[in-house]
Amino acid sequence: MTDPKNMASDRKTLVEEGTQFKGSLSSNCPIEVKGRIEGDVTAPALSVALGGAVHGKVKVGEIRSQGELAGEFDADIVVLSGTIKDNTVIRAKSLEVKLTSANSKMQVIFGECELEVGGEQPQADVAARPSDRPKPGVSVRPKTESVPPPDANGAV
């Protein structure tokens, strides 16, 4: 017989391949997306499979995505190895980007997106450096660099 206590830990909300959901989705258990969600999402965790997509405003404890993300994402832990669309905002305490490629060329490109990683900067630090203040309407985030693919000998 199956133990009901173990079944509770295996529960998840599944958006299966071929399914499109538009609207607000809130769950007390992790959400796994193999299809497509457009809208607001709230859950303890969100997993987006390869071929899956989430577009909208998301607030979860953890995001693991091999699929496509677009919109505004707030999470404690974010692990990315999929596609992030332009004008996407990701706020996280921890961000991990996994480089994977079928043709052995690896590249990280951050285009029109906003990344906020770590805790809030104390207001006193910002006030102490008026010369470092951004111009009105300009968003300042940690600098990121693209990594070129290695050549045939493995050199970068």
C-alpha cells in the first residue's frame, strides 16, 4: 500500500506539453511546466522543462528553467539553462547559469534584461557615493560579460 505521507511530498501542479494556460495560477505545491503559462504565477517552486515557457509575473521560492522565461521573476534561488527573452527582470538571492550546448559552443548573452542578485544595498552606501548615482531613468545593475566560445584547442 502507498504511504499517504510520502504522496504529499510528491504532489505537484503540472502544465503538460500541448497545454496553454492564461491567467493567474497559485499553488501550494511546486509547479512543473512542460507547456506554456501566460500570467501571474505563485508557488513554492517553478520548474520549466525544455520546450516549456512561462511569460508573466512570477513569485516563487525557487526557479529551475531549461525552457523559455519572459516577464518579471522574483525568487530566492534561480537556476537557468534555457532562454531568457528581452526585457525580462530577474530578482534572486542566488543565480546560477548553466552553460549547455549541443554543438559545443557555449555563450552567455544578457541583452535587454535586468538582473538583481543578492540582498538590497544599504541606503547609507548609496548616499555616501553621490558620484556613483545613476542618471534619472538609467538602471544600474552588476556588470556581466559574455564569454566567447572556446576554439578547437579549448582556448578562450
